[in-house]
Amino acid sequence: MNFFKRAFWSMKAKKGKTLLQLFVFTMICVLVLTGLTIQSAATKSGELAREQLGGSVTLKVDREKMMKKQQKSGDKQRFESTPVSVKSAKNLASLDHVKSYNFISSTSALAENFDPIETSSSDSDSSDANSGQQSDGPEGKEQGGQKMMQADVSIEGVTSTSLVDDFSDGTSKITKGRALTLDDVNKKVAVIEKTLAEENDLTVGDTIKVKASTDENTTIKLKIVGIYKTTSSGDNQAQNFSFLNPYNKIYTPYTAASALKGDDYKNAIDEAVYNMDDASNIDSFIAAAKKTGADLDTFTLDANDQLYQQMVGPIENVASFSKNVVYLVTIAGAVILGLIVMMSIRERKYEMGVLMAIGEKRWKLIGQFLTEILMIASIAVGLSASTGNFIAGQIGNQLLAQQFEQSSDSQTVSGMTGPGSGMPGGGLFGQSSAQVEAIDQLNIQVSFGDLMALGGIGLLIAVFATLLPSISVLRFHPKTILTKQE
């Protein structure tokens, strides 16, 4: 009788031990397959998050360093921001991994030949200012040594409106005309809000005039090329100041906005935003940008990948946990199964001694034990494959939900105590965060690759659990085994 038949009859004769080994091996395979499947799903989800969010790097003045320099110099009266050179910004735009870029120059202005959308609070503030009372807002204050007049519209100078968060996330949408593009740079054109256009009977092709809020002699004419509709309600300050009202936001090429800001902003901008082709390339871009000789004593490269990190962080934690589960279960499973097999083999010493005494080769005995455990392993892999999707889905999504809850709690605490927490929206002219759907569930499916990996791990466990106990017994001579048998 060959050892394959002996393995089958041995398993049939000892059904209890066979079922015990099958149960243990099935549990091991289920846990290993769960870990492998969650890892695969987490990897795919991470790639999806990178595609959705990408990531960006912003070149802007390092306010912290500038304030420290001013404090050291004894000038604590006011803070003057240093503009970013357009030439320097374009040098970085030509680097690898830059999918698109947006140059931003923001300011406030006064409407000349049209009326801004007013609020009751702003009307009240204007009356107070006209009667000589001090206003709490920026209207009527000194800025840069000049009298800042009461601004009533905001000018958002950009390279392209499609790269502005409000347009990319659907908060704002072009309803008439067209959007601003790179071809509009150096042109005096504008895109205005629908409510502002309707209140002033303005349409595409009309011309509006705006005056700089710091210099009444600086006035520019803007031809309306597009009208957009916004669903934004603005921040809390919008009810107090007209220029913060989202209906009064006018988009222009960054060159037009910089022209309103005076000679200091000739060929200069407030900041440049570089959108990466993949969030994982942010570090490579920053390293390459530093080699271009950019003045990082004055400016800073701010990696705006917070949304990506918030979304991918929990996913990576789940993947890391599942990876550790695979390692731990593989090692522990091999040890546990090895002990069970060892106990079984020790109980079969007499059988082995008799077989070796009649001339059976040792390798065939090892082959018999290995065949038995491999037959059990194949059944265990099949059982785990049939239940793997359900179990992995339940465990994976539960772990991800816990990680997201912990991440949300952490973000809430940091948002309440972090810098700028008292400035909603990130500042007067800050870009809003992109609204994207969070990946709060893993698409867990057992793939052929996962089954192949499970098969390899199962084979490794089976070989380890069989060879070590077998060798420890079969190294003895048949006579020794039989004489020691009680």
C-alpha cells in the first residue's frame, strides 16, 4: 500500500483528530485570508484616494519668519507681506510631477459703475463710518501707510477658475459665458456672480470699473466674460463687510488683481499653488524645488495634503494592522498546528516503527504525514475562501470605522487648539478645502492573488508543522522505537 492510501485510511480511522486539525487549520486560513484581503483592499483604496485628492504644494511668504524678523528689528507696528515673484513661481511650475498650477493674487476694491450686494450690517457700518465712528473692520483703517477706503468687493486673481476650490468642488458654477483660463493672463477680464449681475443688469460683454481700496487713483476696467452662481453662504464676517459677501467676489486674471495692488505687485503674486499628479510625489517636488535656489528664508513650500493624509491615514493603519495579523497568525498557527501534529506523531511511534522494520523508507513516512496535513489544508483553504469575503468585510470596515472615529476626534481637538482656529475658512482670502467623499468603506473582495498567497502560506505552515515533529521521531532506529513502546 503506498503512503497516499495510508494517509487517507489513517485520516478516516482517526476522525476526531482529523476534525480538530481541520478546525484549527481553517481558523488559521480564515484569519490569514482576512489579513491579506484587507491589505489588498486598503492598497486599492489608497490609490483611489490619491487619484481623487492628489495633493498640492503652496509657495507663499513664511509669515512666521517674517514676523520674527520684524520683531527683532523693533518694527512691531504692522506686518508687510512679501509678494512672490512670478518668475520664481513659473520656475517651480516646470518641475516634474506638477499636473497644474494656479497663481493667486487677492485684494479688495471699490465698485465704481455698479452697486455691490449690501447687507444690513454693512449698511450700518458704512453709516457709522460716515458719522466719524471707528469701524471694527478693515474699512477706514491705515494699511501700509495709506488710508484704506471702504472696500465693497473682493478681487480674486487666478490663473484659471477651474483650479479654484469653489469651482472644482461644485460650490460655484459658470452659468453664462466662459471661465477664466491661462490665455486670459495680462487681459482685463472678469467673471462675476449671478446675483451681482442681475442686481446691476450686467451680462457677458459689459464692462465694470473697480478702484483700488488703498489708492483712489488706481482704477481698472474689466470686461465680463463669464457669470457664475455660488451656493456659498460665506463666513461669519460676511454679514458685516460687503467685500466678504460671496456675491461680491469677482474673479480676474492674477495680473489684473496685482495691478490693483500697486507697483509692489508688478510681476508678483500672493502665492502659487502647484497641484501634484500624485500626493506621494509631494516630497520629491519639494526636494527639487529647493535645488532651484528658491528663497526659502522668505518663502515656504507648504504641502497641502491634509485631506489626503486624513483620508489615507486610517486606511494605512488598517493595512498595517492586517499585515501584522498575517505575520502573527502565520507564526502562531504554525506553532499550534506543529504541536498538534507532534502529539499525533508521537502517538503513532509504534506504527512508524513497524513500517520502518518491514522496510518502508523514512521519506515515505514523512510523505504520508505531509499528505494528511495537505489534504486538511486544501479543505481548510476552500472553507476559508467561501467565508473570506464576509468575515474580511465585517472586520475590515469595523477597523476602518474605528480609525476614522479616532482620526476625527484628533482633528477636532487640533482644529480647536491649533493656529488660526479663530479664523474660519483659513483667513480673509483663504481657499476653502476641497469637498470630497471620504472613503469610509473598503471594497473587500477575495482575489485570485489573495488565494494564491493563502495557498503559499498554508503550504509553508503545513510543511513546517509536519517536518519538525517527523524528523524528531524518525531519526531513531526502528528497533529503538519498538523497544521503547510500552
